[in-house]
Amino acid sequence: MAQGKDDAKDYALHFDLTVPFARYVLDWENVLTFPFKRYQIQPVRRGERSQRGRFKEFWQSDIDVIWQDTEK
């Protein structure tokens, strides 16, 4: 993680789209209307060394649908 110019803000590169989505759903679960649908397309980075055919930065797209089980 790199420090910003004013050292008051931290900046990081997107690593993956799955974990931020799971956190978002948990944080806003009482506000979201289910089934909740979303899509996201953006560049992300791997946390490992580049290899042939596996780039450090690439574009990832997610299409997600999540719902709550009402029968418990």
C-alpha cells in the first residue's frame, strides 16, 4: 500500500472483485432489495509475480445475483 501525497490517505490497487462485493452485501444487507443484481468491470492486479500468460494486471468482470433464503 502506498501513501498519498499528504500522507493522510492510503491508496491501494484493486486485488479482486469478489471480496469487496461480499463485504458490501454484509454491510448493506438490511438496506438492499433481494434478489440483488449487479455487474462490475474494472482492472485488477494479482498479488503474485507475473508468469508467461498470467499478467500482473488484467481486466475482471463479475455478474452477480444474490438472494436471501426466506424459508428457515
